[in-house]
Amino acid sequence: MHANSMCISCILYKQEKSIRPFPDEAKKAAYLHQVLEVLYRHGQDFPAPRLAAQIDRIYKEFWGMTEDYSLQKRTYNQLLLGMEKEIEEKIHAAKDSVKACIKYVCAANYIDFSAVENVNEHTLKELLAKAACEAVPEEEYAEFTEDLAKARRLAYLTDNCGEIVLDKLFIKCLKENFPHLEITVILRGEDVINDATLTDAEQVGLTRIVPCIGNGNGAPGTILEDLSPLARQTLQNADLIISKGQGNFESLYGEGLNPYFLFLCKCELFVRRFGLKQFEAVFMKEERIRELL
């Protein structure tokens, strides 16, 4: 899904804001001209995560390393680990544990330091507290469970730190309810914003439950042509794909894989695109999303 005008405007605004504290105005102008060149050349063809990855490389050439989110990642991993037992008990107490997991993993998709202006613990806890009361589309859920029952290989694409703890609970639940499934988790191959990597998967114990692999690059999404051979093969050989987060939606939609997308509508573009309120969830297979958009 190529970036639209709102994506391009947002990218440019964030880049200007990120370099605003630097004193060298000539260097800042030169940097923004290179950013504008990327947006001009590729803005009509590339999804936003691919544009972001290209701009990230230019940023490093001009300014060195990008902002370090390691503290935020550890903070939210530990926060959700501290809540894990309580949430797991709620999931097991629910009438349908798989459906309950969908509600919680979507709520935790809030932890996105790129799409959310001010990520904070208070809002996250509010979203998690009301997650059990959120609705999951019944027809979509019925299709999902049928697909799970028929599938043998499941590829699970993660998104953010912290959220990955809820991914772990979801995967545990899937293994309990569909023990025939061979599940492989695919994470970012390099640090990018607060997206989850293999290091995060190890920190939260996900690597002890299922095979986990990095995708070979640091784009804030899943760009098929930039994936490692193993990650690409895992996706292409999967009978079913679960794709978490807006970045994965933007980069995978229309690529022929037909995943189930799960994410919160966090920015104005997605609120408009899906006709939902901010922080309402999307859970739908691509073939049915195409009927809406």
C-alpha cells in the first residue's frame, strides 16, 4: 500500500522535528532536501515503512545513530511482564480464550512510539482494562477459527515491544487450542523505533515457546523484497499469517499473502480509512478488507 499525502506530510514533519535541536541550518536544509528527494521519487510507489527505512539510512549518514528507544523498550517489556499473570488469568476465565486474546493483543498495539504522539502507561492500562468488553466481529472470528483448524504452518508477525508479551499469551493460547499448528514468529531484524526484535522475544520468554526469527532488516514493517531468505520462505510457505500492527499492514497489504491483520487505528489516516475512532481495533483478513477500502 503506497504512502498517501497524509503519510508523506507526517514523515516530513517528523524529520524536521527530529533535527530541530541541531544548530547547523545549512546541514539541516541539505538533509531535508534529500528526504524530499526520497519522497518525490518513491512517495507514489512505496509504502510508508519502506520510505521510513530509506530516510533512516540518510539520517544516519548525516547525524549518526537515530534516537535510542532501548529504555522505553525495556520499560514496556517489564511493565507488561508484570501484568502478564493477571491478563492470562482473565483470558483463561473468558468464555472463549482465543477471542479474548485478540482483544488484548489489539489493545497492546497502542505501544507505538512512531504513530502515537505520547505513549503513556495510564492510557495503556485504560485500554487493557476495557479490552474484555470490546467486540470481535463474529463472522470474521468464525472464518479465523476455521482457517486455524485447517492450517498446518502459521507465521506470526510481531510489531512492538511490551505488546510482544501479549503476543506470547496469544501464541500459547493458539498452541493449546490448535496443537497441530507449527508456529514461527517473525520479528524485526534490527533495532527500529520501539519495534520488537529477537532480543525482546528473549527478554519476555517468547523464544522458549516457539521458534523466533529476525526478518533481516530494520524497516518498521515487513517489506517482502528486503526480507532475509528464511523470513521470506517462512511467510511464503505459511498456510496462515497473523500480521500485527499498522506498519505491517501498510507494507504487506496488496502483496498477495492475504494475512489476518490485527492493529489499533492510531493515526488520523487509519481512523478515516476504516471509519473507526482512535484506538479502536481492526481484526480482518485482507480479502475482506479489500471490500471496505
